[in-house]
Amino acid sequence: MKTLGRTILPYLIAIAASFAAAGIFIAAMGFDVGRAYQTILLTSFRTPNGFIQTLLKFIPLTLQALAFTVPLTAGKFNIGGEGQMIVGGIAAAAVGITFSDLPPVILLPLVILAGVIAGAFWGLVPAWLLYRFGLNEILTTVLLNFVSFAVIDLVATGPWRDTTAGHPTTIPIGQGGWLPMLVSNPPLHSGIILAVLVAAGIYVYTSRTTGGYELVATGANPRAAEVFGINVKRMFVFSLVLAGALAGLAGSIEVAGVHRRLIEGMQSNFLVLGLIIGLIARGNNLAVPFVAFFIAVLEVGASAMQRTLMIPVEMVFIVEALVLLFVLLSDVVRRR
């Protein structure tokens, strides 16, 4: 219990300090600090719609954060979750449109699997470049994001485009590729179950299995891991491919559960928030879902704050950045 308290305490202090610092900015802008805090923190819990919107944001945020923390476990940085999510969505939409007449029992698994495989392939490219030529994975994963932007623009404005939409968008995928709904009004799809199961699976794998131990050992000390027989290069490749699969799953869930079609810009700001979540969680896969839920609450509260109080939504970005800074600062204080 004492260990748990020591673990949680820095987070609580960081959150309190970040809100106190943000309150100074809010007050300086002439807004009601109390109402702003109330809106940010309580909007997700006041109505069923607010809570479900929070859960819908929680799904891609969790998967994007895991797509960052899994390679981080092996000492590598995946900054390509955005591109991997996009190509996952493209593949899911392509399968869902091409085979739209298939029954749900066949089409839905194909749509989800297509997104996972496409994301894994997008992670394999920088992994292979790292393995074969030693190219830095930060550079290659970032550059592949821009390639994915061009690809989604090509697909969303190509033969499958929805001519009635005012934004680059494809026609809907077949109904057999839609994720089943858990709640119809307001709508909540079953992707939440999939995300929670995947998060639990990643934690069990990295913490309770031999393969996970090799991944952690590689990140802790690659040279020592190699001395003890671990193929370090393969661990690097595996971590990036697995990360790509996680981000691709996020893309296929967005297509099959939220939009039911491919929409340019569906990746929103999930990559940046995923990186923030992963860093706040300090790369701990167990902490990721909890931090992701907190960030989802802030995001939903930010939208409400902008609508009702006219406070710029960027204020929540400041809060999120301050939380991260104070969490990192707590590490420095603890070491000293």
C-alpha cells in the first residue's frame, strides 16, 4: 500500500500543480477559474452523452499510447502512430467497401484484421530500415506519416469518394463490417471492449512472459541483453511492428465503429496525445489506460469549455503539457 501511494502521489501533485498554474492563465484572461475547472473535469460525468464521448476518445488514445510505449520498452521511439493509424483505416475501408456483401461474421473480422496488418506493415518499413541500414526510427516513422497523408488523400478523393460529402470521404463500408453497438442512444460501439482487452494483453505480455522480459531487457541494456543471448535487433523490429499493429487497430476501429467510412483527418490529434499519455505514464503499459482516460476527460471537457465559456480549447493543451512537465520534474526531484 505504501509503494502504491508513492507511485500515485507524484501524479496527484503534478495534476494539482498543473491546474493551479493553468488557473493563473485563465484568471489573467478574465474568465471564471472555478467554472472552467468544473467544466473541464465534470462534463464527462454529467450526462450519458458526455461519458460515452469520453469512452470513444479513450479507445484511440489508449491504442496510440501503447503504440508508443511498446517500442519504448525496447528502447525505441515510434513517432509514426499517426501514419500507421491512417493506413489501418485505409485498409479497413478498402476491405469493407470491396467485400461489402459479405455477412458480418466474415466481413467484420476481415475489416479489423486488414487494419492491423496494414498498420504492422507500416511499422515494418522503419523497422527493416533500422535493422538493415541502421536508420534512426524517429526519422523514418515521422517521414512515413507524410506518406500516409498523401495516400489517404488519394483514396478519399478517388473512385470510392462520396460525391455528396463536402470533405474528402469515401462511401460507407458494408454494414457487415460495422462494429456491434453496446449502447444505441447515445451510440457506443464494442471497440471499447477490444481496446481494453488489447491493453490488458499488452500488459500481461510485457510483464508476465518470456518474450516480454526479452523486450524489457533489450530496452534496459541492449549490450547486456545481447551477451545473454537475446537477439536485440529482432526485438527492435518486433516492437515497431507490434506498435504499428496497435495503431492500425485504432484506425480500423475508427472506420468500423465511429465513421463507418474513411474520412481524411480522422486521426485528429491522437498521435500527439498518445505521446503525452505514454510519457506521463513513464512508459508503464499498466498505467496507460488510466492516463488515457484522464486525458479523454480533459479533451471532452475542453470542447465543453470552449462552447459554454468561450475559453480557447488550447488552454487544455497547456494543462496537459504542464501535467507532463510536472511528472517529469517529480522524477528529477526524487532522484536528487
